[in-house]
Amino acid sequence: MARRTEDNPNWYLDPPPRRSYRSIFKWGDPSFNKVPKASLVSMMRSRFNIEKPLVDPTEPLGLETVPSYMPSKLTEAQVSRLKAIVGDENVSLDGYDRLSVAYGKTMSDLMRLRAKIVENVADAVVYPSTTEDIEKLVAFCYEENVPLYVYGGGSSVTRGVEPVAGGLSLDMRRHFNKVIAFNEIDHTITVQAGMSGPDLERHLQNAVKEFGAKAAYTVGHFPQSFEYSSVGGWVVTRGAGQNSTYYGKIEDLVLGQDYVTPIGHITSDSYARKATGPSIDQIMMGSEGAFGVLCTVTLKFSFWRPENHLRFSYIFPSWEKAREAARTIMQAESGNPSVFRLSDPEETEVMLGLYGVDESPLEGLLRLRGFKSGERCLFLGFTDGQLGFCRNLKRSIHRICKSYGAMYLTALPTKGWEKGRFLDPYMRDSMEDFGVVTDTLECTVNWSNMASVHKSVREYCHSRPNTICMTHMSHAYAQGANLYWIFITQCSDLEDFKAYHRGILDAIQASGAAISHHHGIGKLFAPWLEGCIGTNQMEVFKALKAHFDPKNLMNPGGTVGLDLQESEKRFIRPRW
């Protein structure tokens, strides 16, 4: 146990023991930790009515070793067949290997691992290298009636990868991560689905050296899980990156895909636009492995011009004025910023602390100018693209923000956000050691119902006593935006947490918002899907499932609501 000075808790800062439960649930780099500032700890103690100083962890740290042996339903003959396909070294029945690809990163996953609850593991983990391997593995599963799951980066917060029926889990990280083609003329790159976000960007930003290209490039897809997520995961969940307001969500970036399904390959071309019937690409994106295994994907790329990140941040006097300014920016037709993040009053107070504004001369100036704590809202972002475009856009943003009573805060808060944009998830593990849980939910709203959705969902979140509910707007459009909730509360009981989480999803659906903007559906959100999209549309999904996977062996167990029992579905809005 590493100890810290001052009045901070005794955070656990050591690397997790090898093959421990903590080494599975800990976020990211085993040797890196990020803990809350003392001021944030003090705020949480006040909000949670904790009178005594936080000293030692109160929750299981997960330092125990995962058992090497776990029962497997596969026969020796089946294991031999798998090894013949991919090689002995690429099939594992080891308990740690199997558990390490069983759960994702939603709080219920982390709480189960802390408690050593091993509910669902694959019977074997397989590490494919080629599309031919996957063809043979899908054929094996259909011949042997073995379920098949796919594991990419493991950052799912919807139980998307959990092998609830056992079977095989294909871990795509080890070998299935290569560049297949780079086309500078068309501005496209084709990669295997297991490629990580950082590897994709390294290839593109080093394109001059690696491919003999004339410039450096980027796909522009940077989710908060960027460092530990895979290209395949982005595609099959319809993900979004933090820069999506400029570059687009993943469905705007994908030009072609190749899936291996039980009925054969489903392959699309990479033409930018076409009118050849319903889009196969759009049908397959968001299917989360329920129709087949995504093997390769062709993405469009743009010039990498980090020198044109023109940063800005503003403080608004109220959520209402900030909301209207955001809508005006997105409807002004002067272009879209790349990063677009607007925090509501509750999140603003936390963000000002995290980004160092509370310890800078700006804080005194804010109070002097009448920007009141509990009412003010922080807006930050930056531009991407050609320099003239970026300059004109920044001028337009400045003009609009000032017209709604905002004060310019320089680039300081944005630089603080950039510094920690991929690091904040590390704090979850440290806080949960003390029984403080953090999780997120998000949805899509129109400008016309944003205020009512924001109000009603937050009311439910705050119905749990002593709870922090931070909300920000991101991934903005001319017609609406994404609302993203980060809720922090004290909770040590798994069933208590799950009930609260279900209640928030109920509140989102009851508000009329779409239940997911970019997290996907998985098995966790599946009970609400039919109530969100309608029964007729759900029947279309089921017909596609029956066509591609008549035996229901591709990611079975509730994924995208395809095999749920009627009693498992939740219809908070009137059913139609």
C-alpha cells in the first residue's frame, strides 16, 4: 500500500499483482494511477456526509490471484480442432485468460470482479491471425453448436463482450491488428478489426515514413477509451469520439466492411456514396457481433494538423444561455468545432477544480464579474481543419458566445481538459476502493427537448441521497446533441447499484430521448431497446438475425435485445 501525504486517503498506488482480479478490472496502464485532488475529496466528503477523514480503503482491492483452473464444456476433440486451426499457442483454457476477456468496464463489471464473482466466462479463448482463421472458427462453432463472442479492447460499458453462454471468445488484440491497405489517393485505410486506436493513429500520423505518403493523417476518432479500445469495437457499437462534432461518428467514417457470418462473407465496397438499395454498412454497424465477426474495415482519413487546434473556453451565466449559444453555434453554418463540450452547473464546479481554474486568478475574476457558483456553465473546445477555416470558426464562436453573456477564459481550461482527457477513468478504481462508485450513461436529444430531458433525468439521479450528477453536452449537431451523465455515489452493494442504474435508464427512456448515442446497446441496455425504437423495427432486427445466424450462436444472451424473453423487456413509454 503506497501512502500519500497531507490529508488525502491512503490510495492503493502499486501495480496490481500479476494474474490478480485487480489486474483485470484496473483501467489502463498497470503502473499508472490518477487520484482525485484533495479539494475533490473534500467536496465528496461534504456531499456524502462523511464526517471522518477517509483513511484506508473500505472495499476489496481485488489483489487475490485468479484461479488457473475453471471448468470448460469443450471436449478434448474440440480443443484439438481449435488448435489445428490457429495453433496450440493461440488457444487458452487458462482461468485468468478466460476471465480477462469476460467483462467490460461498466461499474457492475468492476464490482463483480472485486467480489470475485465469476458469472460468465468463455470455455476457451482463441487468438486468430487471419480472416481465414475466423472463417474456420465460425464454421467450427456452427458444426459443434458452440457460441462465439468477440473481444476487442474490452472497454464496453454495456456488457457487450460478456460470454453469457460460454463457448469461444475471440481475442482480436494479439494478432488481428494489421494494416491491410493504405490509399492516399482516396484518403482511405483498411485495417483488421483488432487494431487499437493508438496503433491506427500511429500508422496514419507516421504515413510519410511508413507508407511514403505526402502528409500525416488522422481518422479523428478519439473516444475517452481511445487508448484501450479497438477499431472493431468502434464500428460494431456505432461509437463516437470526442472530436466527432467535426470528424463525425464512426458511421460517418466507415466506407467499407468485411464480416464473416454463418452464411458466408458480407462485404461492402468503399465508394463514398451510392444508391444501391439499403446500406449494408449501416445494417451491419451497431450489430455488436450478433450477425457475424467484423474482420476488416475501411475508414476515411483527414490531414493531421495539430497546429490548427485553436483552443477556446468560455463561462456562461446560466445553463439556459449556454444551451442557446450552443444551438446557435451549431446552426450558424460557419463550420463545426472539433471538440465541443458544454458542462451544466454541477459539472462546471467539478471541472473548474480539475482544470486548475479554481487555483488561478480567473476564479476571482469570475466571482467579480457575477458568474455565480451553482449557476455558471463551462464551455470548451478546439478547432480542426485548414487554418483559415479554423480562424473564421473561432471568430464566429467568440461572437456568438459573447452575445449570450459569456466571458472568454483563454485556452487554460481546454489545455487542462486535453491533459487529462484519457486519464480520468483511472480515478474510478481509486475512488471505488473507498466505496465511491462512478459510472456514466448518455443519450441523444433534440434542441427542442433538451431542457426537459436534462431536468427529468437529473431529478431521478438526485433522488438517491448524497449523489453527484454531472452532465455535459457533447457530440453536437444542427438538430441536437448528446447529453452525457456522470454520476458519483456511495455504494458497496451490487444489487443496489444495479437497481439505481436501471432507474436511470428508465428515466432516460421516459424522457423521450434515445437511450444510447455512442455506447451501443450490448446486453445491459437491451431490455429498453424495443421500447425506444418500436416493435416493428425490432422485428426487422430479428429477421436479420435469423438470416445471418439461424442457430443464434453469434454473441447470444440478449445482445441488442435479439433473444430476450418478453418478461425481460422494459417499456417505460407507451408500446407501439
